[in-house]
Amino acid sequence: MTSRSASAAAFAQAKRFIPGGVNSPVRAFRGVGGEPFFVSRAAGSRIWDVDGNEIIDYIGTWGPAILGHAPEPVVTAVREAAARGVSFGIPNPLEVEMARLICQWVPSIEKVRMVNSGTEATMSAVRLARGFTGRDKIIKFEGCYHGHVDSLLVRAGSGALTHGEPDSAGIPRPLADLTLCLPFNDREALRAAFQREGAQIAAVILEPIPANAGLYFPEPGFLETLRELCTAHGTVLIFDEVMTGFRVARGGAQEVYGITPDLTTLGKVIGGGLPVGAFGGRAEIMDRLSPDGPVYQAGTLSGNPLAMAAGLAQLHALERLDGWSRLERLGAALEDRFRSAIRRHGLEERRTFHRIGSMFCLFFSRGPVRNLADAAQSDREAFARYFHGALDRGVYFAPSPFETGFLSLAHTEEDIEETGRVIDAALAL
């Protein structure tokens, strides 16, 4: 058993001053049992805990670390930006350059505004859609997590699902009643909702590739039907690409599936590991934002020069290194290791593996997995054994059966080989 006495001491201290001892619920390991470890440093594909254990990391700070931890271009850019000033609260050239790059790489985005988190991006996009349409109701999908926004924390995924509380206390019922929650991939339920209440629906928001209840995919025709219904009813279609933006492709999931949303929310990769978010889309909608329009949104640290410098360095490095092609090759190699181990242990009927590019998930359930109801069939006890078996052998996957794993350009063939051996051992437990 790997020693983590220093982490145990740190966690005991944390619980005295931080609710649950963590600043984001899934970190508490409640979904897998045991106690979390504390990280002292990270570099490339590896992290080191405060006890000195070296671990291959497949979380990548939950998605942003697409180049790996502490990549030289990002560290250098942050260091140079910090020397010029860590925050201004005044327009700076880096935020303009970031906006230009986002609009260039994501054709559906004509104008974009920077914020400080994915949650802030989705909150602002929904408010903007309501202000633009003059309507109140929105549609979201079961298992899609859009941050801890009151009107969106209804049948959500991510940490809420892990802890068995898909609806949070503290959300007024009248506000929750304005959110219509539908099963993902159910076109008939979608058509029925629009037929019943289309004139009142301001927006539909979804992860085009849901990645907070595991990882599953839109079936053929689902996104197309959604786009058609939104257009017909004057409803704003919002793609939450906080996870998939600049990760599954340069233009995100909307490039992969050829669907054009009206608004897009972004985060994670565009900050290079620093707190950041963005929302953008059609100019006629974005122009309703203050100071030009009546929809108010503001943020002291929005467009922070450190975050903009880090994000620009990361995005330029991704393009320069042909990052998406390389990530696909790494992803295919890791997928081969997972599938080989599943076959070797005769688990084809009880394990389902999903991957797109550098995002992946092993479901501890029978396939197919196409929505939250399917994902929720996961064998949580078996997953917990697998999780701890992998961690004890030096590989860190998400501490929940309802999260997605991430590869980075820092992962090597040797990392993949070692991970394959660990997967094989962990699945035997």
C-alpha cells in the first residue's frame, strides 16, 4: 500500500478550515472512498504528492493541461506577463488578441467576451439569451453539467451526480421550474417540448459531447434536429464547449459535427491552467450586452493579462505542434490498451469504453451508453476498486465513475505502456 501520511495530515488540517476539506466536491473522494492526496508539484504527464509519490496523471487539472503540466511556453508567457503587471482592470492588448484568435478558429463566434470561469460563461450566456429573446424558459439535458448556476443545476452531472444530489439545496423552486430537463439523444422528447412550450423557450443549452456523466456522444440526427427546432422557434442554441472547445478539434465539437450554434461557452484550454472562461456567438446577440445593450455583465478580472498570456501561448503551441493529430494517435494507443485489458479479463459485457480524441471514459456498466440513465447503471463498488488499484500503482484517473479522462501532449508512449499494465492489474481486482 502506498504511503500517504503527509496527505492524511494535510486533509485533517484542511477539514478544520474548508468545508469537506476541499474547494470542489469531487476532490473529496466520496465517490470512491478513502481520502484525497495532496499535490506538491506537477510537470509534463506527472504529478507528485506531498509524500513524494510520482503519479501518471489523466486528469490534467480537469482538462486545461492539454500540453501537460507546467509546459515551457505557458510558464514563460506567464512569467513575462507577470513582470509587466498581474492585473489591470483596464483593457489590454492580450485580451483583444485572444478574442481575435477565438473568432478566427471558431467560425460561429463573431464576437466574444472573456470571463473568469466556465460557470460564469454559461450563466452569462443564458442571461444573454433571455435578454435577446424576451423569454424566460430554457431547456437543458440530464447529465449535462454547466457549472453551479442556479437555473442549470437541475439533473446535472459532474460532482452533483457523484454525490447523489443532482439538484442542489438553495435553488428556489420557481427558478428551477423555468428549466425544462430532457433526456439526451431523445429527439421525440425534444420535439414534444418545443411543440408544447416553444414560444416560451429562450435557449437550449447542452454539452454537444456530454463529458460530466462519463463521456457519451450525440446520435446521428440529434444535433441536427436540435438546430432545426431552435431555428424554427427563434430559440438561442448554446453549445457548452468548456471541455470540448479547442480539445476535440481546433474548432471544437461544432467543427466535428458540422453544427452551428448561436452562442458558445468556452474555458479550460483557453486559459492554459489559469482561471478563465468566455462566451461568444452571433454579433446581433452579443451586441445586446452592456455597454452597448441592456443585458448587464461585468467582471473585475475578466481578460486578466496572466490568463490571456497563458491561453494564447497554449493555443499557439497546439497549432504549431500539430497537437490534435498527435493527441488522436495517443488516444488511439490508450484505447487499445483499455480494450485489450477488457478482453483479457472477459469483461466485454460489463465494461464500456468511450473515446474521442484525447478524452476518454471507462463505464463500469453494460453498453450502449447514450444518456444519463445508461451511465447511472455504473457498478460503483467495482469502479472504486479499479480506481484505488490504479492509484496505488501510480496512475491517477478521475475519482468518480461519472467523469472524463484527459490525455496531454506530454504523455509518452512509455506512459501509455505503463498505464496499460496498470489498467490490466486494476481491472483484475
